[in-house]
Amino acid sequence: MRHAKAVLTLLILVAAITALCAQPEKAEREKVIIGVIGPMAVPEGQAEEKAVKLAVEEINAQGGILGYKVEVVVGDTKLDSNTATSEFRRLATVENADVIIGGFSSGVMTAMMETMAETKTLFLADASSPSHAQKVEQNYEKYKYWFRVSQNNGSTFALDLADMVKFLRDSGYEVKKVYVIRDEHVWTDPVIEALKPLLEEMGVKIVKDVKIPRGYSEYEQLILEAENLNADLIMPILAISGTGDILVKQWATLKPNLLLAGHDLSAIDAEFYEKTNGMANYEIFIADGGALVTAPPTEKCREFVEAYKAKYGHYPESHQAYGAYDAVYLYKMVVEMAAENGEKDPFDPDVLVKYLERFNASNPVQLTRTIAFYDNHDLMWGDEYVRNWISQWQDGKQYIIYPPSVANGELKLPPWIQK
Amino acid sequence: MIETLIKIFLFGAVVGGIWGLVASGFSLIFGVSRILNFAHGAAFVSSAFLAYALVNEGYSLYFAVLAGLMLAAVIGVVVYALTKPVREREVMVIIVTLAFALLVQQILLILFGDRGVSVEPFVKGVAEIGGVKVTHMRLLSFVLAIICLTALEVFITKTNLGKKVMATSQDSRAAMMVGIDIEKMFLLVMVLSSLLAGFAGILYAQIFAVNSEVSLRALIYAFAIVILGGLGSLRGSIAASFIVGYILVITITLLGARWSEFVMLLTIVAILVVKPTGLFGVEE
């Protein structure tokens, strides 16, 4: 009798194990998990998290991805490489995220790419350093899971700034001398190195190149100096200083006979005009990330910013929101494409890389922006894809003024300019 | 050349005047109650943020400024209440005031985000002095700072209440023995200092802009200036504020913006090596 019981128990165990092993892959999966990672104490990370959650809410309302409900797990980099890699690993291995979205800040991104390669996790990423895409170029098998979705490679800033000068000249505002004010930070060095020859080709001279530390506020002296040097425009290249608002305020107060036109990250903020008491009027800036609240380049972008406002009570606080939102839909698209093509596991990152690579110059996908990838998985730059649109604050609204294919406004010169 | 000198004179004076308001209060608190108030920067930024918010809500600028100053005074009272039980333990005072400052910074971050905000200036327009353009608001700030600092000096040295503050500063036990309510003096100084910092913050936000991080910057400047002037020396702090203002402006003009804070801090270290008690400090 005892033997019979033992045999019966053994049989049940074997049957149970066999049954478990025989479960098809699809039945094991109960949901799709999307990880979002970023610095959650600052607007960039917060915007990424909110945008991903909004996209997931919309997708779940439409039945999820291949019928699976989508869940979001969040990691906080705290803008620290060690924390970021730990959090990435947690999302990938403990939370079992199928894809991770976000990042922000190039140094942190570089560190996370190693964890990504180790865990073989698909990473639809933010940050702008050219070195990230170079890694994919140099060691494709290791880093192929990385795709830059949020914004263009930082080296394209020089192209945008040169185009800005060309556009101003074509619009009748003569630019011969430029006074540069830029962050005392490693990110601006390649920009200025690439920009100098482009300006020289146009016969434009940089009369002074001033580096400023983080938190710098004494711009009035620099503005007066630029005017004394007969500069035609002050070109800020500012993201880290955090004081672009002070620059625009002092420029609008002193009303020098020169334009303020360049890359000022703070000017992208939809509330910038209000926060500067309207002093931002006439500032020309480039819309990092390829989208603006008041000038959405696609219909989906228009719907997104309104849905974002309806859900959170305000417009996206950072351009990272567009990239994060697009990344969720991009992931859904490639999983569905893989399933349609009969892939054995349509969630396999190695499979999905191939489907993401199909979005190239001749086959872009239109989401909040028009997205395509280069061979090194960098986001494609150009008028027909994503670029930092040349934009201007005019009477409380942001307008794209160049290129004509997306422009919704025209250049307006400040009334105090006499040229 | 003359233009450069005028520019240095004007810009240095304004920067010095604003930091003078911040540092004099910081110095006064240390002189009277021996407290290193790490929450001093909280009053500086909070007043400006409140003034900004109220102006945006449609209130008049002067009402908004008044409300900002009231908030600064309340912060002074809160810091007084928080530090009273731990006043004898210097490390605890630093921890408590620093924790409060970080709490205020986080609240501002949540309410206003990390971008800067500007307060509408009292006066608009630009003047030209010796060929140098300078905004009316800068000139007014300098005048207001000088009025406040002079009033503070007169209050401390000429009025009965001010003399009680000075007596408490020199020897609080002796002051208590002659019947001075030193707790009232501590509270008065804390509120007065916070008001000065709050007013400086509003002027700063009218010329520049404030964000939550500026509170730490204001604290570092106040600390550096007070040490340079001599801990507890009111006149030393005011003189040091102008020295720092001029170092900053001269460096920007002659060496470049990137070196401004580096040269300022290097000069302070050099002066302290030669005179460890600061310019106007005395050895205890």
C-alpha cells in the first residue's frame, strides 16, 4: 500500500512537471512589462514616466499588445551612473521588463548601455552624445539593443545653428559677427568645433566665445560687450547653466541692437514666457527633440499634447515626453509586425531589433515625430524626419519658423532692432 | 578705458549691495545667537517665489512684495523655533537648519519646477551713465540696498533696542543679568535677518531670476562673505560683500565669465590664509 502511494505521488509529480514543461510560451506570458528609467526628481524624467503611462493607458484601452495587458515599472537614475545601472538591472532582471525606455544624460546613458548589453534588453533611449551610436557601430552584436528615439545626436546642433544663421540672412537680417555664450561643459565643445567651419563657409565670424559656469547670472556685461564688438547676434548654447531665462530677460531689458538666437534649453519650456514675464518675446531657439506644444509637427503629436494636458493638467514639461510616448507605440508596432510575420517569439529582443531597423530613411514611421533610424541606430536628422526646429517666442506662443515644411509662423524681429 | 571703469564700478556696486543684505543678516544671527543659519537662503528664494506667484495671480507688485517679506519673516520665526531646543549644540543647529533649507527647496521644486522665475521690476527702462547702459532696476537696487544697510546700522548703534541687540551679541549672559530678554533679541534678529534676505531675494529676482537651487548659492555666498568679513562683524560683512561684488565683476571684465567664482573663492582663501579671523574679525 505504502509503495502504491509513493508511486502515485511520483506519477502525479512527473505529470505536473511534464504539464508545466509542455506549456506553450504564449501561455506563460500574462502581460507585457515596459520599464521607464530616468531622473525622476527633474522634469525630464517625470515627463518620460508620465508619457509612457499615458501611452500604456491608451494601448490597454485598445486591448493591449497582442492581447496582453501592458504594465509599467519605473526606475530612478538619480542622474548617477551607479544608481542608474542598478535600477536598469532591477527593471530588466527582477521586474522582467520586456523593453526599457528613457535614460537622459549622456554619462548615465553610457553606463546603462553596459547593463543593457549584459541583460540583452531592448532600450529605446534618450540622451544626445554621439558616442552612444558609435558603440553600436563598433560592436553591433553587443550594443544592437540600443536605439536613440528621443532626440538627435548632439553633433547635429551645429547643423541646426548654422541653418539658423543662414535662415536669418535669407530672411533679410544680415549676420556677419556672432557672439557665443555657452556652457562650460564638455557637451558644447564638439558643437562649437563643428559650427566654426560651417560659419566660416558663410563668411560669418565668431567675435567672442564665452564659456559660463552653471548658475551664471551676470549676462548684462556680456550683452554690452557683444554690442560693443558689433555682433549681429548673441548665440547661446546653453543647457547646463540653467540660467537662459536670465539671459533673455537682460537682453530684453537692455534692448541691444542684436538678436538673441541659438540653443537655449530653457526656452523650450511651454511656461518659459510666463516665467520670464514675457521677456522671452522674440527669442529664437531650436526645439530640441523635434516637437513643440504650440507647433506639433504631426497630428498624433497634437493629440498627444492635448491628452497629456487632460490627464496631468499641464503640457509636457520636457521634450523627453515625445520620445518616451513614441517609444511605447514603436515597441507595440514592432511586436505586432513580428507576430504577423509568424516569429516564434515576437517579444524576443533579438527579433525586435531587426524590425526596428526596418524604419530607415525610405521607410519612416510617423508618430509624434517622423522617426527613422540610421544603421548605427541613431535617430535620423532632417527636415523630413526629426530635427531641432528653428523656433521663436512670439507674444506668448512658440512658433516653428524654419524649415518651411513644418513652419507655422514667420520670423519677427524685435522692434528695437535697427539694421 | 573710462567706460570699463564705470561698468566695473556700477555693476560691482549692485552685486555687492544685494549680497550685503544677505550677508549682513547671516552675520547678525551668528553675532547675536552664535547660530550658523543654513536656512538663510530659504528666506532669500521663498519671498521671491511668493511675490512671483502673487503677481501672476493678478495681485499688485507691492502687495506681492509685502507678502513675500511676510513669508521671509515667518521663515525666520520657524528657524528660531526649530533651533531653540538645540541652540547649545552647534552641529545639531547646522543639521536642523540645513534639513529645513532642503525641505523648503523641495517644496519649491514641487510647486514651481526647476526652472527660474522672474519678478516684475519696480522700475523699467535703461539709463546711460558715461556711455554704459545700466537698467533703472539695477540702480534702484543699489540705492535700496544702501538705505536698508544704513537703516540697519542706525538701528543697531543708535536705538535702545539695537543697543540691547549689540549687548546680547557681546555677552548674552551679561545681557540677561542686566534684564535684557535675550530670547526676544534672538527672535528679533532672526526675523530681521530673514526680512533682509527676503528683500534681497526679491531684488535679485527682479534683476536676474531665482530657482530653487539659488537658495544654496545664496547661502554659499553669504557664508563666504561673512567669513571674509570676520564672523559676527556686521560692518565686516558689508565691506566683504562689496569686495566680493567687485572681484566678480572685475574678473568677468578682464579674465572672462568662466573664472569669476573661481577667482572670488581663491581671493577669499588667500585673504583668510593671511588673516584667519577675516578682514574685520577679532580673535575670541
